[in-house]
Amino acid sequence: MGARKKISAEERKEASKTLYFAKLNGVPTSPRKMRLVADLIRGMEVNKALSVLKFSSKEASGRLEKLLKSAIANWETKTEQKADNANLYVSGISVDSATMLKRLRTAPQGRGYRVRKRSNHVTLFVDSKNTVDSKTTVEPTSTVEPKNTNDNKI
């Protein structure tokens, strides 16, 4: 491995230590149906998102609920803290299309229609909200007044 490639690989590895995510690959559901459920929980607090997914009637919600629990467990493992104490939220979720299975369906007059069975990949990120204390607010050290360039006195 070249020196530049090794350095960039180490930088990526260090950056991934601060990311808490879970991936679900090759889900046999169409990406459009999965995005409907993913949009429900995007930006939500984790416990609220779990309850929304639990009581949703969509088929994809069961898979996303399991994925969210996995992402929470990954966060707990990396930070060595409990998720109950933290203020976790779904910081990002993306649904990408995966491979398509192409099948034939019989059609009239000896023809065949193509049926595309779609699948998708889901990546879910969780993060903790940092609460800003009132003591840490930064106050300006000096104020600069603008110069008055209007010398015309009437």
C-alpha cells in the first residue's frame, strides 16, 4: 500500500470511530416503500422512533425497528454508555436501491412481460444531542464601532 493511500485509510478509520451506524443490505422490499417508513423517523429521538416503528402497519417498519436497535447497540458499544441516559436521535437514514431480480410473467399472444423485483440497502446513523450550557456561551471581547464616512453637515 502506498503512503498516501495508507494515510487516507487511517483518516477514514479515525473518522468512522465517531460515527454510530448500522447497515441493512439486500432487503427484498422496493426502495420506494422503505423510504416511506424511513421518512417517518428521520431526525426523531430514538425512543419515539422505536415506538412509531413498533405501531406502524407497514412491512418495512419491522426491519427498520430491528436496524435501529442494532444502531443503538453499536452506539453503546463504542461509547461504553447506556442509551437510556443519552439523548440519542436518528441523525441520518438513507435508502439506496440494490440489485434487481428480473423475472418473466406470461402475457397474451406468446409474449412475456418483465417483472422487476427490487431490493434496497438501508444505512441508519444515530448520534447524541449535545446540550449547550449557559455558562459556555461566548461573549464578544471587543466591539468595533463603524466609522462615519458622511462628512457632509447641513
